[in-house]
Amino acid sequence: MIRIMSGADTTVAALNAERMKLEVISQNIANANVTNTPEGGPYKRKEVVFESVMNEAFKSQDGNNETPMMVKVGKVETDETPGITIHDPNHPDADAEGNVTLSNVNIHEEMVDMIMASRAYEANLSAMKYARSMAVQTLRIGRS
Amino acid sequence: MIEGLFNQTNYVATKKMMDATTLRQEALASNIGNVETPGYQRMDVSDSFKKQFSKAISQGGKEAFGDLNASLEVDSSAIARDETGNTVDLESEVLQLGENQIAHQLESKIITGSLAKLRLAITGRP
């Protein structure tokens, strides 16, 4: 198979992975103040772990084994560290002693993760643009 | 006789360079895609190809370019950028994307120029 746009499948995989990470981060931020989930207890933040696999579609010219690595979301883990417990007897989810445990979402960390993921997403878009313009340029070879 | 038309040293050398440039794009796409993958080591076109290519250029002769094939390898001189050992520096990779594209444009201009000269020689018209 001719790879006219070099690295396009690698870049698409990365765009998908970063987008999924952004979705998980938005979910964390949206649920940052939830103290009462259907499973009981406060919301526990989720995080994605990336892993990369060899690109099967890539064939090197001299049979050497190195291929570009395609990234994917390996797993979505739940962070089990407990959130802080505050004393607020007026809170609707306060227990008998007036304490309530908050979710373990740290907004500052989520914002930093979000910035990293957006940055990576934009860099991948840039790679896709360059791959496309190189392919267009290739097709112009020989045209006067 | 037909091979003679397309065997000029510059033409052959530029074709090999263009193969390496498109291969490099694959490596850069892999690096940028894996900027957040724990422990990922950046890759690039192999050093041995670069050395052999420079040698072939300085020694002249199109036979030297014959079996030269670019391949990917892990960049062993890259340093870790985060605590997981990921060696990708995003700014540097994006910069190299730009350089790679300029190199590709240069190579395609050279190849188009060689073909245009041939066309001029054969048909008398550019």
C-alpha cells in the first residue's frame, strides 16, 4: 500500500487518543463537586494511560524492524485516592457527625493536563497539515 | 538507453534524499503522536544512512547510491524529558517538521528541474 501522506495513520491515532483524554478530563471537571454518586460516595476522578503499538501497515524498504509507533488509550483508570473530608453539617450529603468527603478532583491538575493534551492535539494537527502539503507537492513533480 | 536518461548522479541522489525525507516524516509523526506516552523513545532516520549518504555525495558516482536505503531507528542520543523516560521534545519535533517540509520542496524542485531539462533536450520546448 502506498503511503502517500506519510505518517497519516500514526497522526490520526494520536488525535483520537488526545481527544479521548480531553473527554475524560472534561468529565472530571464537570463532576468535581459531586459528593453523591449512584455507586455511593463522592466522585472519583478517572485518568487515561497511553501506550503505543507498532504500526502494522508500515513496511520498511530493507526489512528492518523499526516502525512508527501508534499511540492508543491503554486503559482508563479510576483514581482511588480519597478526597478530603470537611466538616459541614449543613451539606445535604453530610453524615451523622456532619462530615462530608469531597471528590478527589484537583481542578489545577486537571487544567494542566488539559493544556498538555490540547498542545499535543495541535502539534498533531500541524503534523497532518505538513503531511498533506508534502503529498500535494509530490503530486506536482514534473508539472511545469 | 532509457536508463541512461534517468541515471544522472544528481537525479539519483535527490531521489534517495526524497525517500529519506518522507521516511523522516513518518518518524516525526510517530514522535509527536507519542509525546504523552510513558517511556517512549523518539525515533529518526538512521545515523548510518546519513553517514553513508554524505560519503556517497563526496565520492561522487551514482553506483554509491544504488543500495542506500533509509530506515528508521531509535535515537540513542535523546535525553529523557519527563519522569517516565519519554524523550520527545515537542518544540524540537515541530521545528523539524517545518525543516523537513522545506527539504521536501527543495528535492521536488530539483527533480522537476531535471525532468524539465530532459523534456527540453528531447522536444526542444521547455
